[in-house]
Amino acid sequence: MKLLKLAAIPLLVTFMMREAQPCMAQEKLSVEEIKAIAEEAFIYSFPMVMGYGILYEYAVDEKSSQYKAPFNKIYNTARVYTPKDTAVVTPNSDTPYSFVWADLRTEPLVLSVPEVQKDRYYSVMLADLYSCNYGYIGSRATGNSAGTFMIAGPSWDGATPEGVKQVFRCETEFSLVLYRTQLFGPDDIASVKQIQAGYKVQTLSSFLNKATPEAPPEIQWPAIDKKLAEADPFAYLNFILDFCPTTGTAAAETPLRAKFAKIGIEAGKPFPLAKLTSEQKEALKDGVMSGLAKIKQKVATLGKDENGWRVGGAQGDRAFYNADWTLRAAVAMAGIYGNDEIEALYPLLSIDSEGNKPDCSNKRYTLTFSKGQLPPTNAFWSVTMYDGKTQLLIENPINRYLINTPMLPDLKKNSDGSLTIYIQKDPPGKDKESNWLPAPDGPIYVAMRLYWPKEEALNGSWKPPALVPTK
């Protein structure tokens, strides 16, 4: 999902309304200490700032081309994603999305799902402001029967209402609720729309038919400017932390927050950049750049190397990350708001069979699944093409962004029963066009998705085939 370019010129206007204290000078931190803390804070903040950018575009900035709906209202995308969707990197294009950005500050949100036909996969993923997944509703997790569920913020302390099957607790005061509904093909969109119409969202007071609580304080949302690059996410982090209390399981962050406070990172306070010396600012910059380098290095080593693909689960809840902030940041850089491994496995193409970074400006490739070796899933699989520079879907003459399970009846198999996908920028010829996955004129980024993967995919006994260059 979309990689935000961090501000090169800090957007501090919103944050400088109050006098800031030069805490680094007070603490008399060395340049090395400032750099070390800044590096850790940058890595920690990376997915949170990226997630805030998505929240801002989807639920706050009504002028944004990516705007969906106000808080606590559902927005259904009754289509698959295309190159016009740019708010997130590596979006899937085989399950139409529905979105809710939940404001949990005053009361919980109640989610109702309809009965969904048994052979259709759907999921509702719950993610907090840390970018951690803290719960699931759907085919794998709760089944395809109709049901009512509730998500509650960190300050809520009440009994489970009658009629609610399960309560999910969110550590932060805002949460993303991300629905994925399987589409079987272009002529199936009416059925998807009908299912989406059955996704109901309401506040707890509305569900109980009781008086609405007093409205929470109005928030002055700092704008995200993606044209700026590389300097100061810490003003954003201070803003975001105001909605991330260190209560419950998040109390584990108390020592970390104390460390960050030494350089001016404190929930709800302005970041004191203007008060710092040039030497201190340089140390901050060095910490940010070294943090970014470590995130990129981690991305390159996510999962296990299997035939040139990086395969393995890298998304999860707080316990899954176990304070490995670099892993959490790398996951966000690779594709924020991905699923847990048990929900969807994501082999990401790293190199071709010759050990080179794949590039379709001067090469063509094939990806061949041997007979009986298609990705093993309980739901379905897909192979999706992205621009290697942006990780966004690409324009192409046949408007095809992926090849997936529902397309199998229209794909041509080889005489030995294997299936070959042709990955190149130009059409491979009429006899192969059914199996063509159009590529950009340059580096490519390919993601395989196994929704509700079977055990042989999870334990590594099945491996994705290598990408082979052809003449």
C-alpha cells in the first residue's frame, strides 16, 4: 500500500502552536545518542506515519482523489483496483475492497456481516495505528454465516452487548477495518455489490438504540504532503502518539516512549526542531537516513528465499512483531496492511532464475507451474504485476493486472499439464495472449497471493516456481 515520501521540509506549523523546550540540550545528549534514538524512532514511526497518510487521504481530506468516507462510515469499492488507485502500494486487484476508518474515542463500533455463499472467500481485517493486525472476521476466521461483531478502543470498559458474537479490542483510538470480497470475474460484480450492501456499520449507541455520547474533541489533522522527502516524520509521530495510549498490552511501550522523549518525541506535543542546534539537526538527519537504510535492507531479506521469491509471514499483531520495529517497518514498505500468514501468504519476487533483478525493458520471462503444483489454497491464488519503481498497478492494452484462480478455465495449459504465464511488456502472440501478464517497460515487482493457504504452502513443502528469462 502506498509508500509515503517522508517530508524533506518538516510540516511543523500545526505542531508549533505551543512553546517547545530544547529537551536535547537539557538532557545534554551526545551526537551519537541523538542519532541512535532518532534512528530507532524513525524505524518505529515508519509504518505509523505511512498509515496516517492513508487515513488522511481516505477519511479526512475530502479533496483527495483517494477520499472514501468520513469516520465510522463504510465505503464500498464495487470494482477491483486499477492504476488509478494510488493511495496504497501493492494493492490487490482480485478482491474489491470496502473500508471503514473507525473513531473509537467515545464508543465502540458494531460491524454486521451477511451470510456469504460457501465457495466465496471474504475477510474483514482489523488494523490499529501501529499497523498491527489485531483481529479477523470472515471465511477462515469466523465462517461465512451472518454475524455481528464489535471493535472497542483502549478506553472502553463495558459488557458484551446481546447479539454480538465477539468483541475485538484495539490498542489505539482509531482503527482501519478492511474488507476483501472475492470477485469471480467481470460478470460477478453484481453479486459482490449485493454482499457489500450487507456490510453494516454502526456505533454502539445506535446499535443499542441509546443516546449518543458527547462528541469527542475536534482534531486539527496535519496535512500529508507526499512531494516532500526524507527529513522529519517526528512531528507526525507526536501527533499520532496522542491516539496511542500506553495502556493494556501497549504498556510495554512505556520505556521506549521515555527514551524517545529525550529527543522531543512525546504524545500530543510539538516536536522542537526549531530549538535544535545545527549539529543536533544533522544528528537527527543521520539517524533518519540510517534508519531508512536498515528498513530497506530488511525488506530485501523478508521471508525465505525460494526460487527467487521471498516467502514467509511478516504481518501480525503486537505479539507477532515482539518489538522488532524494523520488521514492522519493512512489512509496511513492502506493502502496508497485508494479511497475517494464515489468512494470506505473499511470495514476493526478488530475482529471476539467473540471479538478476527482473526488468522487462529488454527481457521477457515465463513463470511455469508444473502439473499439480498450482499454489495450494483453501480459497484462491493470484499473481499480480506492479511497476518496479512505484509498486503500483500498471496501465496496459488489455487492462489485465493479474492472473488468478477464476481465470483458469480461460488459460491454456501445456501438453504436459503445466501452466505457463508469459511476463513481458509486448503481447506474446495470439496463441499465448490468454496467459499474458503485461509488464512495464522497466523493472517489475510481482506479488503472488495465496488466500487462506493450505498447510503445504505454510510449511514450505510447496514452493513457487522460478521466473525464467527467455530469448
